[in-house]
Amino acid sequence: MVNYEGPKKRSRGDKRAQEYIEARQRRMYRHQLDGHSVRQIVYEHSAREGVSIPTAWRDWDQVKSWTEEDWIRDREAMLGRIQTMRLRVVHAAMKKGHYQVAAQVLDSLGRVLGENTPEQVSVQVPSLSIQVEPKVVTAQLPQSDVIEAEITPQKEVDSAEPSEVE
């Protein structure tokens, strides 16, 4: 008997399959900015791309790792971008007369720059200190110096009526 292994097996899928998978994952990456929940993004991706739910979850894992890489890479430049956006908001608010919004944004900008650190705030705030002293017995006159007087009620005289003379 001859060793027969059957027809020659193809290598694991199409050679361009990885390119297709990455293109599908890039499309999912774009759709994550729509503001939907993760589950909704995965289910819509599955329906849109015609892949199974487990495949869509694997695509989501890849997209999530890309997002984490982007965040780590862009973290240093993020502060400058946020400051620029805050300044734009301040200019727009001042232009439209929304002074309260401008004040709040400027306050947050000052906090980021360290303008009002807790140490500075505690130095600027006046302190009020109240001390209650213990009760002190007041000096009293000696008993010999106390004068006792008796008050007798006087008869009231009504001056409006003429008094009768006898």
C-alpha cells in the first residue's frame, strides 16, 4: 500500500487575508468615534462586515490595543491641544458676551498652570481664631459694706383729678 495523504492542502487561507483583516479593523477603528457603546459597535461591525460576533470581538481587541497605543503616544502633546481649545473657548465666549463661561475656563486654565495651588489658597485665606476663657469669679464687696434698704411702696397720686380738701 502506498502512503497517500490526499490532495495537497492549501496554506492557511489567502495570502492577502491579513490585509483584509487589518482593513476591516481599521474601519472598526473609524466607527468607534461614533459615540456608541462597545457592544453596539461590535454588533454593528459584525453586521456591516459580514463576520461572526466572536470575530468582531477579536477585531475590537485589536482596535482597543491601537487606541491604547495612540493614547500613550499622544499623551505628551495632549496638554498643549487642550490649552489651545480652552483659549479658543475663551475668545468665543468673550466675543458673544458669555463672561461666566470665560471666567470658568480661565479659572480651569489657571489651575492647570498651578496658579491656585492648595498651598497658595491656604496662605491667602484669613483665619479666624476664637478662644473661650474660663469663667472668672468677679470680686464682691465684703458683707460689712453691703447696705440693706427696705423699699416701701408709695401711694400713687393721680394728678388729673382734683383732690378734695376737708
